[in-house]
Amino acid sequence: MAALSPEVKAFIVQALACFDTPTQIAAQVKQEFGLSITIQQVSSYDPTKAIAKNLGQKWVDLFNTTRTRFQTEITDIPIANKAYRLRTLDRMMTKAENMRNMALAASLMEQAAKEVGDAYTNRQKVEHSSPDGSMTPKPTVIQLLPVEPKA
């Protein structure tokens, strides 16, 4: 087993910090760097695992910094942005329409409407208020009246 370059180690540590699985990371390293590594090798760079107890502080710090950033900066993830999602849905809908797949196109249009808060649907938002106009609903009182038996 050859020693990994700092670039590959950083790639592994950052992928682990972003919650990729060791299996996914091993495949990514094969694709990106042409290296075959084991799942155990990947796990040895995860400071949350016992196997990584001797991991250098440099890699622990990189892991923690990356994990914090990953959890707090969702703006770096395109799909977290409404405009990106709508643009992607628009492209998908146009392609579905061109393929004459109207059911898929309609489904994608519905998804886009949900993205913008049901702005393009027939649904009506109904406000429920009590008879006095306040937004606090009052309980309904039902009074049972005695019924005289028929002779």
C-alpha cells in the first residue's frame, strides 16, 4: 500500500467531513486520482472513528473546519438555492415537453409551483377566525335538550 499524497489525503478528509461514505470516497479517489484504496484506508482519516486515533492534528483541524463550513454554509450547494432549483426544473420541464411526456412536464410544473409557494395553483388560503373577528378560535358549545317521549 503506497503512501498517499497530501492532495489525496486532503480530498479524503474533506469528503469525510461532508458526510460522504468511505465506499463513495474510495470510488471518488479511483475516479479523480486513479488510485485504488480500501474502505479501511479511507476510514483511517476520519477523526470521529477509533481507527484514526493517530491522525495528525493538521488533518483533524481540516476535518473540523470543513465539517463546520459544510453544516453552516449551504449557499455553496447550488440545489439549496431556490433560483437554481427553479432553473433546473424549467430545463427538465422543457425537455419533457419536447419529448411529449406531458405527465412528467405537468409534474415538474407542479413542483415548480410548490417551490414558489403555490403561487400558480387554484388553492385558496382560508383564514379561520372566531365570530368576534379575533384569530383565536372559540370552542363550539353544543347544548343537548331533553326530548319528551311521545305517548
